[in-house]
Amino acid sequence: MAYTFRLFCNIMLGAYPHGSASTRNLKQLDKTMTEELEDGNGKRPLSHEELTDIIDLCLWAGQMLLQYGANSFRVEESVHRFGTGLGCDWLDIIVRTESLTITASSGGEFRTKTRRVVGLGVNMARMTAINSLSREVERGEVDRYEARQKLQEISTTSGNYNRWVIVGMVGLACGAFSQLFGGDWRILLITTVAAGVSMFVRQEMHKRQFNPFIITTVCALVAGLIASTSALTRFSTAPEAAMTASVLLLVPGVPLINATHDFLRGYMSNGITRGVLGLIISMCIALGLMIAILLTGVSI
């Protein structure tokens, strides 16, 4: 703006006489102004409204990635692709397990905003879709309006499988693990039932928005009680395999893997937080099984 004002004053004051030399000077000044309006990557400066809209999109994408189980590096990388692909010069991103803070800059304008992460879960399909969308934005195939529409579609996408299919497959998977633990076909059957019922209880409690630690404890208790019936009814003489395998669906694999990844990438505070989360979930599993053992008298 100051440069344009100086140019206008010079012309009005007659600093540039009429003629071809004046025309060349004006063209040179116009070229210089254009170069000043663009950064080193050839991007035009974004307006305040555009920058606000882009940072909101970046926060939304990052929030969903954290909620769906992405590690800290993946969140930062994908969000950075969104911002720079949509026209920002640079983004400074602070990733926390419970929040996301972004400073986006363009020309002489910048915006800083924070968004809270309201819940943690695992949804690899949505996480992969957001990551793929960030690459499309980076290549210039999607503008911010299309990006917003696609993020909305991703956030409302239903699961790939019916809930009863998930219940049955989780039960069979835990039943298969019981065979690795030395169980017979009776243990396979009781473990499948125990894990399937536990998964159903987990789905219902999650739908009603119970605390995740309470959900884990109750599901471990339910699985332990059902698995222990194999000994109480003398259906099998090896209930420990059933009780151990029936709670494997509750093991916090994603938090523990992400904790290790964050440690290796240098996100120390996030690694500690995720590691503690995995430890607490493991303790909740142990607590549920302990209550089942105390109630039934069946030991592992």
C-alpha cells in the first residue's frame, strides 16, 4: 500500500516526465510492485478473511485426525499440506493430544487459533481419507471450498461394516487367540461368546457416551464373567485361556504404538501422554478381570 501511494505521489508531482522513458520506468515499477506482492513461491498474499477460512479448515482436519487415532507427526504433516496447498506461506503447528494450535501466515498477515480435541478414538478409514485429501490439496487439485465439502463428507461417513459383523468378527478373532493360548474347541466357543458380548456392551456404552475408562472396566468384567462360566459349569477345565483371550479386544494397541512413534519423532510430551493413557487402559482391563475373579472364584 505504501509503495502504491509513493508511486501515485511521484506521478502527480511530475517526478516522471511524459515519454517513452517514463513508460519504461512505470512498467519497471509495476513489475517491482508485483514481485513485492508475491512471496518467493509465487503465492499472492491472502486476505484476512481467506486466511481465517483456511486456518479453520486446517484446524478441522487436524482435530479429526487426532480424534481418529493419528500420531503427532501425521497430524502436523497433513495440516501443513492443507495450509500451504491452499495458499499460506507457512504454518507453525503445535500438536497436543487434547488440542491443536496453528499460526498461519501469508505476506504480512497472520492468524493464530486453537481448537480442542473433544474425544479420542480409532477410525483408520477416515484418517486415511483426510490424509489423501491433504495430498490432493497440496497438488492443487482441490480448492478450499471443495476441501470443506469433502471434510464434511468424511466426518459424516458411516462405518464400512455393520455393527453385528464387527461383533461377530471380534468374537472369532479373540476365539482364535484362545487357541494360541492352548485352549480346546470348548474354549474357542466360550471365548467367542464372551468377546462378542463384551464388544456389544462396548458399542452400547460408547453410544451413550460413558467415560472410556469405565467402558473398558465394565467390558473386561463382562468378558471375564462369561469366560469364567466354562469352569463353573465344568464346560472346560482351562478357563484361564478364555479369560485371557476374551479381553484382547480392549488392548490399547493404537495409543501404545502412537506413544512409541511420538517418542521416536521427538514429540516427548505427547508420547508420555499417550503412554500413560495406554497404561491406564491396561489397568482398567486388569481391574475388570480382578472383579470377575473375586465374584466367581475362578483364577487365571
